[in-house]
Amino acid sequence: MQRRVVFENKWLPYLLLAPQVAITLVFFHWPAAQAIEQSMLLQDAFGLRQTFVWFENFEVVLSDPNYLGTMRVTAIFSAAVTVLSMALALLFAVLANAHIVGRGTYKTLLIWPYAVAPAVAAVLWLFIFNPEIGVLGRALNNIGLRWDYRLNDAQALFMVVAASAWKQVSYNFIFFLAGLQAIPRSLLEAAAIDGAGPVRRFWTVTFPLLSPTTFFLLVVNVVYAFFETFGVIHALTRGGPGKATETLIYRVYLDGVINNDMGSSSAQSVLLMLVVVALTAIQFRFIERKVHYA
Amino acid sequence: MTARRLVDLVPHAVLILGVLIFAFPIYMTLIGSTWDAATIARGNMPLTPGGEMANNYAHAWNESRGERAVFTPVRIMMLNSVVMALTIAVGKIVISILSAFAIAFFRFPGRMVFFWMIFITLMLPVEVRIIPTYKVVADLGLIDSYAGLTIPLIASATATLLFRQFFLTIPDELVEAAKMDGAGPMRFFLDVLLPLSRTNIAALFVILFIYGWNQYLWPLLITTSREMQTVVVGIVAMIGNGESATDWNLIMATTMLAMLPPVAVVVLMQRWFVKGLVDSEK
């Protein structure tokens, strides 16, 4: 945790820390504390008076059937984005990692979507799948599928999942590729000499050795699906039709910004904080264990 | 032998298919930016480029009025995005390298308290604390300003941890030698530590630039005037609710322009980018 040789100075370290600590206090600790305080306050209809209500806001939020529906949508959405983007990334990484010509080119051609903003990814997909002007949207209607993601729940969910996963594959690809390159060749060669075919080698040697990467990506992708996909949903469906694509973070935005219900919005924020803290804790436990057998 | 050849081709086929699926949306956007609004609105846009490319890009770049809608000129939105991305990237790197230097190279009361204060921010993405942070920024009168747009996103535990990790690997002999030569801490920082950190700084810069450029929810809340709009938010605003008539040709030109800087940074600085990504998440 600490170097053996250090500099001696009474005030310099505090001066060096000051900018980051100041920004962190003002824009992180203070708002986080406010969120917790606000989540236990109830505002009257005119916003004039606030009463301390303990956990009433949480009770209201958690017993709201709409909120439970939003949780269900978030669970389905996050699982779909995570599984889809990780599976595709793993497939591409395994293929690109094999001794084939043009590995570097494939790598470059697969990682650039990382740079595309989630909201922009949504616009790209919207332009293709728009039922009136999109190439594929029109094609689907022409073959009689009645495609309109603005009216159909399942189609809306498909759109937000596809756009979110499309953007995330490149991130997972980079990590899987790095993980694959760290696997010693000798292990795979030994398995090959023992007569294991490529598929068997993958499932008995490569996949287990990749598990630290896979687990890490699992957590990162869930966090991505929970929070960073706000732009995708805002650009594509605004949570609709109805509440078919309303995720937890979108609901925080709706209640806090559009409906101006600070108590409920803050209670939801605090619940989300707990989710992230839990995910981070799981990840740290795992990373510690990884150090053990590395 | 031919069967063997065919098997060897399968990985290429799958990868090429993947590359094409990834490139297809971009291709359609590019094509969309070369036709006129009416052709696209009729819904029979060809799959090959049209002749309106120069017009569309010039129009989107300079004008604030399309055929059908009003929007902010792209040059203004791009400038806002550049300012935002650069301020966040440079700001995060500067404050993080300074605080990592303090935590790694000094022993002082409260060191671990400060470390944990910074470390805990790792846990909460800005989206989670968005409403209360918005309130703080509003109370400080920073709504619709570059300061409000960037400073709240600058605090970063990731960068601090990365620098600290790297500083811990610097050999003690180097520090002792510097001390023996009579160098104070700041001289050591500027002449030894900064040059050694070049790779880490470049890698972090790529990641943070993209992070800043791609922000959505925060600028959506903080910017209220058209002059402050960032390009990612601006595109979605141009589409609106999809009910009214839309200048798809201009939107597609804007989308291409909005993707250009971050994609260029990733492709041109690919080596730093991959390193930065893998290191900062460790």
C-alpha cells in the first residue's frame, strides 16, 4: 500500500489532493448525502414544505406495481444485452485469436463501435428499422410482419436491446481477446496432443481459463445495461410503448425531471446505489480470489 | 484437401459477416447523408450514394434551419462537444495524477481517509446520483455553462487508482537518487514521474475523451439553450418525437460528423486505447 522511500513535506500532499477532494466532496459526497436525505422526505403538492417520513418513499416505490414492472423490464433488458453482446464478442475473439491471416485488420474493424455513443447507436438503428423510411423496417412490413417498434412491446424491446448490444460487443471483444492471448499455448497444444478437437479444447481449456475475464465482463455489462443505455432508450422509445422499455434509470429520470417527484426519484436513486454497491462488492471479492490462484 | 481448405475459411466467413453487420448501420447512415430529405421521406432511398452529400454536410454544419425543422448548427454543437470531451479528459488526468502522487509518495495524517473518499466514487456512476447532482449544480448557478457541463464529471477514482498503481511500481532507487541530487518532490514529479507516465497518460486520454464525448443524460439536463447543446444530444433533439417531419438527410450528416472524432481517436490511437481500457479496469 505504501512505498518505502517517501518525500517529507507538511502541507504539499494536502495541496496536491485538494482539487480532486474538493470536486469529489461538492459533486459526489454532497449530492449522494442529499439523495439519501431527500429519499426520506415528503414534499407537499406546492413544494413548500417537507416532512420527514423515514422509509415511506421506499415503501411507496417498492409496492408500486409499475415499479415492479420496470424492474422486470430492466432484468430482461440487462440479461439480453449482456448475453447477446458477450456471446458475440467471445465468438469473434476466439476466431480472431486463431492463427489466421488479417487478425489485426479484423481487430481494428471490430473495435471502433466502442467509440459510438449509445444514443448515436440508437439513431443508427432507428434509421434502418424505422417502419416508414428504414430499409429493413420497410422490408419487414413488405413481407407482412407488421413491423412498428413504436407500437409493439416486443419489437421495441428488441430495438433497444439490439442497439445497446451492438455498441457493447467491441468492448467485450477487446477484453476477451486480451484474456485469450494470456492463455499459454502449451496448454492448448498438450490438449491437442491428447486428441482433443478444437471444440473440446475450447470448452475444457480455454473457457475455464477465461472465467476471470468472463466474470468481470458480466458485472461491467450489467452496469452498462442498467445505466449507460439511458441514451439508447431516450432516443428510440422514450420508455414506451406504454412502459415496455422503461428501465430503472429511465424511471429515475421520468420521476425526477419530468414528473418532479423528488422523494420518489431519490428513493429510486438510493435503491440503484445499493445495486451498484452490491455489484462492486461481488466483483472485488472475485478479483481477490483471482489473485489467489493466479 | 479441399474440405480442409473450406474448414479454414469458416472463421474468415464468420468474422467478415460480423464486420459487415457492424458496418451496415454506418453504411446506411453515410448513404442517408448523400440524398435529399424528400427521397428519404418517401421511403425508397437507394442503397447507393446520391448527389447531395456536399450540400447536406455544408447545410448541417452552418445553418440553423432545415427544410422542415429548426436546430443548432453542427459546428456549434461540435465545438461544445470538443470543449466538454477535452476538459473532462485533461481535467481528470491532471487532478488524478496530482492526487495519486500525494497518496503514493507522501506519508501524512489522513492519507487513507482521503484515499477511501476518492475510491468510493468508483462505485457510483453519474447516472445514479443524477438528480441530486443536478440540484447542487443548479444551486451553484452553473446550469447551462461549460463548468456545469464538465466539472461534476471530472472527479474520477479510476484514473487516480491507475496512476497510483503505476507509481507503486517505480523503484525506490529512483526516488533516492533524485533526493540525493537535491531534487524536491515537485522537481521529481516534473522531471521523472511525468515523463515515465507518458504511456499511461496517452491511454487514459483516449478512454476519457470518448467518455466525455459520448455523455448523454448529463448534458441533456444541464444545457438549456441551443448554443450549449452537445452534438450527441443535438442529434436526438433533431429527431424529436418522430411525429413531425424530419430532415433525415441533415440528421444523417450530423450523425456522421458526430462519430468522426471519437472513432478517429480509437482507430488512430488503437494501441493506447486497448492498453488504457484493459489497464483502467483491472
